Amino acid sequence: MKILHTKGFTILETLVAISILLISIVGPLTVAEKGLVAATTAQDQMTATYLAEDLLEFVRDVRDNFIVANNSSWLAGSIDLSSCNTVNSKCDFDTKVQSPSAPAFATCSVTALNLCTLFSAPSGSINYYTPDSTLGATSTRFSRSFTITPLNESVAGNAQTAASAVITVTVAWKTGGIDNQVVLQDVIFNTLR
């Protein structure tokens, strides 16, 4: 009887070795991909929150300037903040360019959610977000707007007699096919901070 000595691997051994190798490579790559998606999502949420806080603080500063200039008209001075009382108002400010003592509503292009599209504009070595598309700015995926809802009105329909109001700032963006949104609310009063 003759014994044959063969050298090498069978096809089955090769397929098992390749399967083990693929599993050991694909597992860590999947974990890394999920980590990158989570990091991008967190960055977008932080950016949206900062954009909302920026607009919220600007509206508070505008209210403070109105109170200092004219105590009887705390929601209206050079502009009427109480006109931003519905979701369709599309109210936004260019918080980098404008001064709270001389505000003007930003003219903005509107998204499907009735928010003002934000653009990235150069300012020295950094970029800032603005609703103004005329400053050599490029469109971003972020959009925002605010509404003011007067509370406790003492004279029906007259927002200027309200003792307080709720500011609602909405920032929205799309990542892939998913719509995301950050909404911040704060109550302002007819008094300086």
C-alpha cells in the first residue's frame, strides 16, 4: 500500500480561514463606523444648540435695549418682536453683524420647515453662521427661526401689555435622510436681567 503525502490546504480549510479573517476585520470596522456616525451627530447637535443659544441671547439683548430706551414698549422698539408670534413668522437676526441696540430682522431664504437658511460667511480666519446669503457665504445644512408668545396679556390682543413672553428658538438640519431639530425655550419678562 502506497501512502500519498499531499502538501497544502484543502478548499474547505481555506474558506474557513478566510471566514475567520473577515469576521475579525469587519467587527472592528463596524464599531469604528458607528463611532464616527455618533461623533458627527454629536457635533451637529452641539452646533445647533450653540446657534439656538446665540439667537436666544440676542433676542434677550434686544428686549433689554427696548426696556432701557422705552419702558412702555418692552417688545417693540425699532422693530416689533411681538410680530414674531407664529411659526410662519420666519424671524431671525444676523447676530454677528447687527447690534442689539439697532436690530433689524434678517431677510432670509426659507426652508420647507419655515426656517431661515443659515450660511457660512468668512470673518478673518474663521467662519460664522448668518442668514444673509450676500456676504460671500456658502449654504449650510442648518436653518433657524424664533417665535415670541406673549403670556398674561392684560389687554386682549396687545402684546405690549404682557408681563412675560416665551421665546422659542428652533434650529433644524438634515443629516443624510434624517431630519433633526433642536428647540430651546425661555421666558422673558418686562424687566431688565
